[in-house]
Amino acid sequence: MSTYDYSCSGCGKIEEHIHSMAEKPEIRCSACNSVMERMISHNFGGFILRGGTPAINYREKQYRQKRAVEMKRRQTERYGTGGAQVKPNIAGIETGTWENAHKIAQEIKPETGIIPETYAPMVAKEKEKKLII
């Protein structure tokens, strides 16, 4: 069954009616009882697709899952198992922990202009990991 819009030439009322494509009914206006004309609507086929069939939805779900697995494989190849990681450092010199980098930044702050507070979030994450493990 298809959905069609009809307009009344007498009073201008617009109504929506459902019937088969082969049927050519004579629709009368509910307000003034004059014959209504079928309007050309934006859904030229006379029907509206709302979602897919269960088979199409299942196939799309399988495709998305396969694509996610492929993306994870590519990221693992590119970045390793832990993802992209930033190692603890101060001015490009690697340190053992973010806490050490924070301490060094506090010591050399006056000469270099390095802001020690930028290391605070990394130190907090490092402490959380130690508590969890």
C-alpha cells in the first residue's frame, strides 16, 4: 500500500490517504464533500522506505563489525598493542616516570621557562595506575 496526499480545490484542505498504486479512487473532502485531487509529493514512488529488512540490517551490522576488527588490526600494526604512547620526558630527555619529569621541571623552571603544572595530569594518571595495579 502506498501513501498519497490529496488536496481539496474547494476549501484547500490537505489529507493523506493510503491505497494501492493500481487503484484510482475518487476521494471526497471531509469538510465540503467536493472531489479531491492527488498532489505530486516528494516521495515520487508513492511509498517511503523506513529502514531495511532484517536481512539487510544484519548484513550491515556484520560489515560494521568486520570493519572495526580491520581498523583495530591496522592501529595495532601502526602503534603496537598499547596504542600511541607518550613517554615521560622533560625537554625531550626521557625520564623514568612522569613524577620525575615533574620534579626536574620544578628545579629547572627559572632557566628554561618550562611550566611544571603541565605535568600534573600525567602524574595523577600514573598514581592511579599504581593504585589499580
